[in-house]
Amino acid sequence: MIRKFKQSDVTKCKDIIRKCFDKSIKLTGVIKTVGLNKVIKRLLKKTHAIKSCLEAKLGIVETYVYENDEGVIGMAGLKGSLIKNLYVAPEYQSNGVGTELLNYVEGIALSKGYASTKLYSYDNSIEFYKANKYRATRIDVYTIKMKKNLKVKHNKY
């Protein structure tokens, strides 16, 4: 079930972000590439988790969580037409949770009148977004900006 983020979700969302960050680093080797040590890696992970949850708490980013019988297992945010903070706990990845969250926030963007959504992806997530019809529009050093045109339903009156 997908629902709006609540203050009580902060700790679980931070844990999910940290786990995803660890998995991402292992897959991409970004930290090794830029020569960062363990202390800096921990600081980056903690800072990103806190920033994402703070944006949700303050309402800067409209944030939604995916919850199952075991609790919160994923999250996604929307700021205008920009999708932010899409994370799924690694043990639940490749089971459709990320796609459901993505479709959900795309639907909200569409209902607000946006014809497209955009997001920033890391290398390890690009195939997921491509499978969900996103295309790269700009490649930066560490991120890929991606965009998807949403299907606008026209009334036949």
C-alpha cells in the first residue's frame, strides 16, 4: 500500500536510504573512484539520508511511502515534476515496489498538469528507469538526468 509520508516514518526511511547507498557504492565503486575514505563515505550516507527525510518532514518534497505487513519498505518524492528520493529496501528490490512507487508519483504529477517527469539517476539505477520509459537527457559526472513524457488522457467530448 502506498500512503503519504508521516513523521513516524523518518527512522525507517533513513535506514532504507542508508542500505541503498551502501548497495550503490558496492555496485558502482563511486567511492573508490573518487578516493574517499570510510569516514567521508559514512558522512555522505548519513547526510543524504537526513536531507531526504528533512525534505519530506518540511514538505519541501511531497513524499510517499510503500508499506507492507512488515512496515515501510520504500519511498518516493515529488517536487513539481521532479521525482526525488525513490528508494526501495534492497531486500525488496526487483519485486515491482519501485515501479509501483514510480507510477504513483507520475500519476500525481499528471494530475497536477505536468506533461513529463524528470529525475536524476546514478549508473546502477539507469536500467530500471529505462525499463520504465525514461530516457537520458544529460549525463553529468555522477548522475544522469532523465525524462519521461507522460500520457495525457484527452476527453472525447
